[in-house]
Amino acid sequence: MATMKERTQQEKTLRDHLIERVMKEVPFVRLNGHPSKRLSNNANFAFQFIEGESLLIMLDMDGICTSGSLDPSHVLLAIGLPHEIAHGSLRLTLNEEITMEQIDFTVESIKKIVARLRAMSPLYEDYMKKQAS
């Protein structure tokens, strides 16, 4: 309790940096929830045209600790997010031990993995073809 205020502020700083980078650097992503009226240590993104299960596995292979269900969040489905988008969602939870360098590494990993998964996605390929015509 003695350091809660400082830890919460540090988590918010890291969370906001994470959100800002992902939103600017990853195409076809949405932030689930309000940008700032959220838990200080939580960010939840929906990546179009990818499977969340593959994203989790590949993040784990990059050394980014992952856990949780491979099913889409019941909360995201309950608020009306389409299944295909909810299924590509990723919730990231931060703590006081996370560093800015780890956040940046995670963002770089997400960018690389999302690009790789989309390169294999027929839905993404169809979408891009329609946009080009």
C-alpha cells in the first residue's frame, strides 16, 4: 500500500505507451475499452484478420509470457464485438516489474507476428484485393 500510488502511475505510463505504439504501428487494430478509463495495468486489443490462438503461441515463442483462454472473451462478445474480431483479441496485463524496454520488445513482436499471420490469412488477402480495386 505504501507504494501503490507510484506503482499505479508507472503502470499507466507503460500502458499508455503500449497502447499508443500498437495503435500507431499496427494496422487494422482496435483498442477494446476506453483509452484511459481502464485499469492502470490493462490493455486489450482486437487484431482483425488473425487468430488469437496463433498470436498467443507465437508471442510465447518470442519469450513473452502468455496465459489465458484461447476462446474469445465472453465480455467482448457480450458487448457486441463480432466473434471473428473478438477471436483476434489480446489482453496484456502489466505489473511493477515490467520495463519500458520490455514494452517496446512486446510491441515489436506483436508487429512482426501480426504481419506474419496476416500474410497467411485468406480473409486479409481478400480484404486487401477489394481495397485495391
